[in-house]
Amino acid sequence: MTEDIFSVETTYFADVILPVPIPRMFTYRVPRHFVADIKIGARVIVQFGRNRVVTAVVGKIHTKPPEKYQAKYILELLDTDPLITEAQLWLFEWIAEYYMCCIGEVMNVAVPSGLKVSSQSRMQLNPDFDHPELLEEKEIEFIEILKVHNSLTYDDAIKFIGEKNINPLIKSLISKHAIIMYEEVKEKYKPKVAKKIRLKRGYEGSEEVLNLIDSLTKSPKQQTIILEYLRYVPINELAEKNNLGIDKSALKQGEISDSALSTLIEKGILEQFEVIVSRFGDDTPEEPLKITLTDAQQAASDDIIQNFAEKDIVLLHGITGSGKTEIYIDLIQKVLDGGSQVLYLLPEIALTTQIVVRLKRVFGDKMGVYHSKFSDNERVEVWRGIVDGRYQFVVGVRSAIFLPMDNLGLVIIDEEHETSYKQFDPAPRYHARDVGIMLGLKQGAKILLGSATPSIESYYQAKTGRYGLVTLNQRFGEAQLPDIQLVDLKAERKAKNMKNDFSSILFNQIHQNLQNKEQTIIFQNRRGYSPYLNCQECSWVSECQQCAVSLTFHLQSKELRCHYCGHKEEVPKVCPVCGSGKIRTIGFGTEKLEDDLKIMFPTARTQRMDLDTTRTKNAYQNIISEFEQGGTDILVGTQMISKGLDFDQVSLVGIFDADRMIHFPDFRASERAFQMLTQVSGRAGRRAKKGLVMIQTNNTQQSLLQKVVTNDYIGYYNDEILEREGYMYPPFARIISITIKHEEEEKAEKAAHWLANKLLEKLGKARVLGPEKALIERIRNKFLFDILIKLEKDKLNIKAAKSFLREKIDELHQTKEHKDVDVVVDVDAV
């Protein structure tokens, strides 16, 4: 905001987005000294409530004071150049409206916590206090502590006083005006600083530095440091490079004396200084990798560009291993050469890890990477890098859609069918694929969706002509699709051929694979050792006390764990009900399969990749790198190993529990099962040798499995789309799931019926299903009831229906009986 537009005599107000779940912006008064600099999209610090200080984002600037309350002043302006673009603000509002949440909830998820301000109550002496006679002994002791430390946080005061409840003491000192409480605000983001060393001016000439070395003959440790420095900055390059210095850490890699280094700095021979550096280092190769497309890939790329001439959105249906990534790279390069930005979304950090290495070799430091395993400061650095123009191309997981890109030319959404793109908790419960499409359309960008197993909705849009459709049916190079074999578990059990949970057929093939020095992937979409413990005497089952689910047994940590609320407890030595010691594990997860494999194949190098083994920042990368380099023979994993990973030496994939995936009580279960089985199968035989996939099942005649064996996506789609149309499910209707929660089951059920009846009055029985008990009827000590709403796309005003739904939920909360129930709305639930 500039002086020629705004008069400093006029009183200005700013409507700001607060990071709290309230359905509107709040108005604050702009202090006169901020008027010239404040802009829409800038961050400000404001007081919200009595004692809370928060970071807000300016959404609007005007001269109209609020009618219902006295506007407080903005406390601090954090940005003179906005960190939130107008395109982002539009997106925040669209997400809040479409997904039926508050704009503050969107802002809270979108903006990295490193860009928010933390507030912490502190206390200090009141400089005007001059009545020490009013103080009691303990108060005098505390005042003396404050004199030493100038100020203390609440937690610090507890430590110094040695009591947990210090409220009476603090309250008394405040009432006597002896101390002042205040909010210390500080920005969380701190740039990374590198400490460097260089020769002081006066020693930069060849003669001067040689004289210096001679003068240090009697101080050999100091002389060694100067000689070590000259190894990095040679004498003939001193004048040119000395000013840049070298990293202090590099200088200290040898046997360098800390005290000698300190002495040289004190003498004024060396000087230490600091520079701000990137957290991502400079690992760009000297010669970037050049991508050459095969004839099939080139034809697909040309076809995509041709489709983009008429359509904004194109679906690339390419079988597993067809080389979709190379096509993406070709298109990204063209867009970057044209001066526009590119956003490349991936569903999983595991997938990001492998693809980033490849992309870095092509795009180097033009590319930013953004995902949840990054620290706050790393995410802020990428954010600022986009604002500053350093990154024109970003690859990331779903949260990357919130980055401040305002010149997009292309949005790529790889593995677009993945449910990982959907945010479940907390709000906003957005789908990154759909938000990415809206973001691209708003900025006039082209959107490319890619998958070997497209979602039913996306393929329908392509078949009906709204999206362009490009098909790639040929694997890259000499690779062929794997042979897929269904293993009959009933027959194996009848013949007593099972080895633990492995059929003899799969066991023998793993053994053969190890002898051939080839790699194996074992897929089981359930982590932990065993789904539950069971007493053989009284049939007791280990269950969570807060959720209506069994506790999963984890062998490595020797605990029972709830995968819904996180509750943990020790494994009982005897049955807690009957006292019997006959407790056994039932079923199997990835941890048990890993354990069994280590026993059956003791010389094999077996590794596991699931949520439990990938909690640390670099765990994904380490596991994948070790497998890529041949350091692992057998990799056991959950769905994270199914998503686009590319390994040269994998010739065998074994799949467990296919039946459980297919028969899950959900209208999308068969779609997810087909996608998962096809994607996991696609990890086998990605180079010259043909791979083998073995799917263990109790019913080898299932239609879905037969289509997986023949890689018949079209046949599967044709069957599924008829069923969806008959029952009015997506893509023919929008689904809104409503979950009502309360600690008392009766209250939750009554509230659910009240809301369902109100919705039925206007929407009718065909559109309102339920309420029913949720599939998991109790989580975190709250009972859950579900209502499912189906809204036909062609016959109904969806926006008006959402407005009606919001109105009825507000009405529910205004009733005395139901005001304390929680209502969770999930638009386009998956």
C-alpha cells in the first residue's frame, strides 16, 4: 500500500483470516504507521480473545468499521511484500466453500507453522514498583530471581520456585503491581546460517601470507591452520576468493586445534563471519541428465500437447512401467522454457524420494521439493524460494497445492487415483487432485492427470469428452508386463502345504529368486505383527478401551497398539479375564511376515517398509536406496511400496490378503482393490527380464482377480460404471458423508436422527441414507453415527444443497439437547 493511494488521515481497517475454525474474517484497525505498507496477503500479528496472540493474513483493506464490536489494533506487520498471493487467497475461499469448512482452517493447514508467530506469556519486574514492604517472604525471593533473569516464562517460574501451582503467587504479585505480564512474540522461521573463516585484509597478498607463515614457525598449530586454509584457497587465488572464505566445519575436519583457531581470530589474522545458506545444499550434477523419449513416449507426449490445444485437462492412461515420468519431464522442460511455473504432485513421500533424485539430475536447483517430512524451516525456505523466484518448478505431496505459485503453466497430478490425495483429519478435508485442477484452471494452466489405473471418476470424464485421453500401452524399453498367477489357498491348506502364512508355491518361488540373486517384494496392506491377541480358553480378544477395535500386536516394541487413537499398553502374560497362559496371535501384518521370512530364509537380507519403519525424516530414502543398490533381497511393505516405485532387479511380487481388500464394506472397495493389486504387480519385471506376481486368494474365480491377471482395466471400468450408475454413486452423484460424534451413544444417535429427519424433509429418502452406526462405532471414547448424502450432478443445485445442509447443522447446534455434539462433514468422501 502506498502513500499516493491512501491518506494517512483516513482510518483504515483490515479484514483478516485467523487460524481458527470461525466462519468469517475479523476486522482490525490499521495503525497509522502501517498504512503505507500494509497489503492484502501480508501477515500481521493480532490479539484474539483476551490473552491470545496469533498470526493472521490480511484478506481485505477498507474504511468501514465493524458494527457489532470495537475493532482492536493490529499489533505488528510482518510483511511489506505479501507472502500469500491473491491466487492463494482465492483458493482458500474456494476450498472453504466447497469443502464446507472455515477459511481459517484452510489457512492454518496451508501456511507452514514456521511462517506463523508463536506467543508465550512472560513476566518481568514492574519498573514503577516501589512498595517492597507489601511483599511476603516467598514473593521477595521470586522478585530477586526476576532481577537476575530480567524476565521469565511461566514454565521457567515453576522450575525456579519449585512448585507446580504458582498461580496464587503470580496473582498476588500482579495485584500488588510488582510484576508485569506480557506476550513475547517471535517469528518461528530462522534462516540456516553457516559459520565461515577467512584471512583478514592485509594478508591477502602472496608476499604477506608467506611472511605470515614464516612468523608462525614457533606456533606450529597456528601455522597448520593457515596452511590448511591455503589448501582450500590457494595463494594465487587469494585476492579473488578470500572474501568468500571457507566453511568453518571444513577447516575443522582435520586435526585442527580449537584453541589455536581461536587465537588466530583473537590476533586478527583470521576472522569468523556468518552467511545465510540453503538447507537443501548444492547437489546439482555438473552435467544435467538428458532425457530421450522412445517412439511410443514421443507419440504420447505429442498427443498430450495436441489434446491441450482443445482441452484444459488431459488424462494419461499409461500401464505400469510405461515411462510416464519421462513424458512428464519432457513437458515440464517445455513449460519452464516458456517462462511459466510447474507444480508436480505425487501421492506419497516414498514416491517423492525416488523421483526427486531423477528430477534433480535434470532440473538441478530450479526445482523445489515440498512435503511433510521436511522441518518447518525447510518448508519455509521452499515457500520463500517461490516468492523470490528461485523455484519455478516444485514437486511435492498434497500440501504443495498451497504454495504461492501465481504463474502456473502446467499442473501434473501423478497416480491421480490415489486416496492419499484426500485429507481426512483435521479440516479442510480436501482432495488435492480436485483442488489442483481448480488451481490450474484459475491460473489458465494445463492439467495432466496420470495413472495406470485411473479413478472411475477421471476415466468417465475422459470417456465423455470433458477431459482429453491419451493411452500408453507399451512398457519402457524391453520390459514386459509380468505374468500374474493366482494361488489357491484352499487347495494349499487342504494339501497341508502352507508354511506359516506362505503357500508352498510362493515359498518355493522366493527360494528360487534368492538363488538367482534377484529381489522380491512381499505386499501386505496391514502393519504390525498381528491384528489381535486371542485367549484359546475363554476367547478374550485384546481391544482398545477408547475405540471399538482390536489392539494390534507389535512384536518389536512389545506392545499392543490402537491404530485409531494411538493408545498403547503392555502385552499381557496371561489372559486378563480367565488367567490362562494360552494367548495366541491371530492373523498377520507386515511385521509378522518380516519375522517369518527371516526364520524361513535366514541368509536373506529382509527389510520392512511401513508406517512404523518410516517415521524418521530420512527413513524412506534409506530403505529405498538400500533396496535400489541391492542391499536388500526381500522388501516387505504396505501400500506405500505400490506407488510408482521403480526397481531394476525385482522379478517377484507376492501379494497377501487380496480377499480382504475386495470384500471391504465400501462402494469403492473393488476399485481400490483393482488399483492396488495392479499397481503392486507393476513393481515386477521393469527391465529386460519378465516378472512374476503371485496373488494368494481363497477364490481364484473372482471376476475382479481375473481382470487383474489379464490387466483388463477397460473391462473392469465397464462393469463398475454400470453398477455406479444403477446405484447413483460417483461419478453420477456427489457424496457428502456426515459423522455425528458424542461421548454418550444415546446423545449421538438422537442427534443423528434429528439431523437426518431435517435433511429428509427437503432432500428425500433417495438422497439421504442413514443414520447408521459407523463401521468403527467408537473412536477416542466417542460414539459415531454416519449419514450419507447422494446429490445427483445433473438434477440438483449442489451449492444450494450444501447451503441447506450447513443451515441444518447450525440449527442442530442451536438446540439445547444437541449443542455439544460434534458434526464432521466430508465432501467427496473417499
